[in-house]
Amino acid sequence: MKYFSRWLEKRITEVLKSHPVIILTGPRQVGKSTLLENAPSLKEWRYLTLDDPDALEQAKDDPKGLLWEEKPTIIDEAQRCPDLLVTIKYFVDKSGRKRQFILSGSGNISLRKTPRETLAGRAKYLHLTGFSLRERQELPAQSILDEFLQSRNIEPGEVKKTADLFETVWRGGLPGVVLASSDKVALERMGSYVDTYIQRDIQDLMKIRHPQNFRRLMAALAEATGWESVQDELSKACGEKRSNVSRHMSLLKDTHLLYELKGYAGKGERSYRQSKYFWFDSGAACFLAGIHSPKDLKKPNLKGRYLENFILQQILSWASLRVIPPEVFYWKPRAQDIEVDFVVRANGKVVGIEVKSAGEVTFGDTRTMREFLKSHPEASTGIIVYSGNKIFPIASNIYAVPWIAF
């Protein structure tokens, strides 16, 4: 199978100039191992995986022997042996920080907490997401968000349609699903992913007493994608105590499977307290919500929410490449029934983003964004993402941008 170059490869090369250790995290099956085994810049590196029983045994019993070879080393599934990190620290320090390591694993909490203590000052965390749309199409990593945040002039014009909206949102960004030869194969792979990998990640961290309730919780969260999720309501939907719902949601966030968006607040403004939740992948969200074909997304009140999840994926993929990660919020004033889907803050600049599934947008569709910009002078621009094919200014400092260009 053809290897698709990942945008993060360049970031890895940059970080290795300042840090001897990189810790690469991300959900299972987003392509971490594939990247580490195939990236041209890592071809000369020694590759070890602790999925190999022999390597795992030696990591536990003879870590110095495992790492005797003085060459850059990749250790995949590193969370399986946290004690190995002490030996890595020893070799890094002994070499005067010349020995280089890349540690990789799922979004397992054990891979995130232990190195922070053992490898303090030596390690840099990088996060790999699934394919973004532009990455899958082998386009440059520059995002239209960069244009807006840098206050560049945006040229109006048509954008060539290169993908089907329903198909793209339904498949999401997991490489195995995106590259599947048919929707049937994609559906089978997503089913296997949810049943095997998600369950595996969670079971590695905590024994789930009632797996069926946990599955119902994931389904309830998927059905509420982009909505405010109230834990009391989720508790009723899945048949679990509220305390267990809170604990399970924390695990889903710790394993990078669920993203929490908090309310945005400008100077002197109180943020909206209720969080919104999105899945790391619109394809996984669709599957968990029982949307088992692209045409099912055409049902009323569905397309917009999962398109919103998909756009968040594009934002997070872009954000993962920045030296200083941008912050992402949503905005909802306490006294009004309006909402801006995403607020991105990067390097002191703020951009508001609304997502609409309609094929056309008019000045009337900018009411909420105009209110946001009016009450937040720190925000320079508003973006209305829609399913049409033209980039154009729809109001002062507000642009319509096709989803395919985001």
C-alpha cells in the first residue's frame, strides 16, 4: 500500500534539533507506527516495538541491553514498559543529549504522565491526528486559518470540488477507513476499530464493570456531538451512575478519543459554563451514533452536527503542527440564544468560525458572527464554513469559506 506522507514529519525533524526525545501520542490507528516506519527522515533509525514479546521482556529485564546500540531509536508502544524511561534518561544524559529517541503509543494516560516526570526538560510531546482532508489529498500544510490569523487579503474565487461531503464526513480521518476500497469495507473496519481498539485502550486503564453501559455512553455522546452534554442526561441514557459517567468521560478525554470545548470569554465577560464534546473523528462519531452509510447523513438535523465535528478535526490537525498550540473554544452568551461554533485563539489573535451545512449563505446568516465580532474587539475575522464552492466576503470582516477549502 502506498505511504502517504504526514505533515507531522517536518515537525518531528524540527523538534529533534532542540529535544533529544519526542513522545508521539494519538489515538490508535491514526498512523503513528506507519509514519515512524516509513518517514524518509527516520529511515536510518532503529525501530523497536514493545508489541514484540521478546522486546517487551528485554525492556523489563535488561533495558540497557535492549538499547545498547548507539543510534537513534524508535520505541513503539512504549507505554507497555514505563520503567524503560529511566534507562532512556540515563543514555540521553550520558551522551550529553546526543542520543535521540522517539517514543510512541496510544493516547494512554500512562504514556503522558510518567515521561513528564522522568524525562522533564528532555522530551517534547507531539500529537498525531487522523488524516486531515488536505493532508489526504497531499496538499501543503498551510491552512486558510493561517491566512485569516495573519490578516492577509483573502482573494474571492471558486474552489474546485475534490471530494463528496457526505462520503468524506462519514469516513472521517482514520487512514484504514479513509483508504478502504468501498463503504462496506470502511464500515467493517470502523466496527472493528470501535470494538477492538477503543475497548483495548480503555481496558488498559480501567476495568469496565458494565461494558454494555460504556458502549451506550459512547453512543449517547456520539448522538450529542456538538451539543452541550449534561452528565445527568447521559447517566439516564446509559444506565450508569453520574460518578461513573464522569470517570468514563475523563478516560475518553485522556485517551484523546473525546474532545471537550469550553466556553470562550473575552475581557470582562463570564464564559458559558457548560462544555461541549466532540469525537476525535467524525467517522467514529457517525458509527457510534448508528449512521452506517453516507446517505444516512442526509437525514434532517444530522449533516450539520457531523460536519461540525469534521471541521473541528481539521482545526485540531492544523493546531498540532504549531509550535505554540492554538486554543479552541466555542462562544455562547449567557443572555442570548445564539452561538459561534468555534473560536480559535493563536498568538494573541482570535478568529470565530461557524459551520453551516447549507449550500448557500447570505448576509442574514452572519447575524451571530456579527454579534460576536461586535462584542469582542480582539477578534479580527469571522468565517462561515458552508457546503458551497466559493470563497467570498459576506459582510465586513466575515468570509464564506467552502468546507472543502478548510
